[in-house]
Amino acid sequence: MKPTLLSLLLSAVASLVTVASASASTCLPGDLDSRYCDRDGDMVADAPENPAEWVDPDTLVFAYTPVEDPEVYRGVWNEFLDHLSKTTGKKIQFFPVQSNAAQLEAMRSGRLHVAGFNTGSNPLAVNCAGFVPFTMMADRNNAYGYEMEIIVPADSTAQKIEDLKGKTIAFTSQTSNSGYKAPSALLESSYNMKADQDYKTAFSGKHDNSIIGVANKDYDAAAIANSVLNRMIERNAVDASKLRSIYKSQSFPTTGYGYVYNLKPELADKVKEAFFSFKWEGTALLKEFGNAKPAQEAFMPITYKEHWAVVRDIDQAMNVKYTCR
């Protein structure tokens, strides 16, 4: 039977719909692990198109980046987590992670739903764990950031970075921006100092360990986030008179907060609402973070594509690959 004009038109329309649908589902090239898909070009994993793949747990698990003793922060986050519970209608469990690796694995395996990942581990969290960052702390005018500093004992003879040749420099972990990646890139590119050749390396695991280690002279120097240092000084966790800074970097974005990519979209929207509607006044969160410079006293909207560009540039300079194991 000879096809009619109508049947040909309907066939053409069906083909166009099929092509458009396939195009809409096409994953754009990028660094995301193969289990994730970025269809809109924002460099983070999109929610699955199949609702059967969404997660809608009775209890949301929250973890704050382990830059210091996690148990210290259980109380700091308590009021916010109560607000998160009321906003989402879910029970909330605080997960005191002990390392960046443990936090990444928890989200990748589906055991962590909402989190704050530190600056340097955000790219790994995004690409390997399906993390979708959407906010970070800032002041009320959206000023944000912290600097990487290299500190030494106050009575050290070191006055500049070159004086650290042959000395032991403490880093936190290899996923940390200010605790490893930025200072390592700086030492090699600007000062021609290679690790374990021109200086000895040590890994403390956390910024507070590095800071206390320098104060106690366990290390000759340490690369740290000054936001952590300032908070420790404010609560008398370290004696500022025992430390001296010999280098201060440009500003970097702070901890990025977000949710796992396959959280049910309506629930993900409620999580966002909780962050942006939280009232900081009189809370433990403000007491802990409000003394930063600039103050961290509100949650501002961010995008991974824009705000983490400087971190990705450092990673590229260091030939860091977001390879998921």
C-alpha cells in the first residue's frame, strides 16, 4: 500500500520526537563517573529520569566535613538539623565522619544524603559520589572565602617559604585544597621545591592536627585553612602566640553544602529550602562560624561550575584526575 501524506507526516513527527527525546537524555562529556549523567551542562549529576531510581528515605543522614573533631560539631549543627527535620518532614541523623575518604564512600554507596564537603574534596564528591553542591557559608552581603596559609612555630627561624627547604611540612590529606593541593602546586611552580626532595612531607589527617602539631613543634611548618585556625583560636583550642604565618594565598570558596543526586526532586527542593530559610541569630552555628573573616552567617547560593573553577584549575595544574575507584 502506498503511504499517504498524513502517514508520512506522522512518521516524521514521531522521528523528531524520538530524536528530541534521545537528545534530552544525552549525557554531556565531562569528568562525571559513568553512573551519572549531566544533561544540562552544569557539571554535576542530574537526577535520574526514572522516578524508580529516586531515593526518599525516612531518615536523612547529614555529615559535616571532618576538618576537626566531628563530635565538636554535633552540637554546633544541632539547631540547623532540627530545622532541616521540620522543613523536610524527615528524621535527621548526624554522621560524624572521620576522613574525607569515608565521607565520599558514604555518599557514593547511598548511606549519606546531605553533606558539607570541604573545598578540595568537592570535585571528587561531585564526580565520584554524585554530590550536588548548591550553597556555602558567607556574610549577609555574600562575601565569602578563606585563604591557605603556611604557618610555622612563632620562634622558628623561617621567615619565608624558601627557608623551609630541608624542613618537614605538614599537610592534611591529598583531597584537601588548602591542606595539600594548593600549597603543593605553589611550592613546586613558584619556588621549585619538590616534595620529599627539597622538603619532607607529613600528613596529619586534619587541619586542627596540623595547627596543633606546629604549635607543639611536631612539624616545622604546615599548610592550613585560616578559617579553621581562626575558629580554633576563638574557642581557645590553640594558643595563637605559638604560631606565625609566612604565606597567605588568594581566597578560595569554603565548604560546599548539597545533597546526593538521586534524592527525590521534591525532597531535594525541601533540603534547599531548609538551608536558605534557616535563622542564624542566637544559634551555635553562628557562634562557631560567625567570627570568620568575612563572617560566615548565612547560606548563599552557589554553582559548582562557577565557584569551584579556581579549585579545578589547581587540580588541572597538578594533573589530578577525578578517577573513581
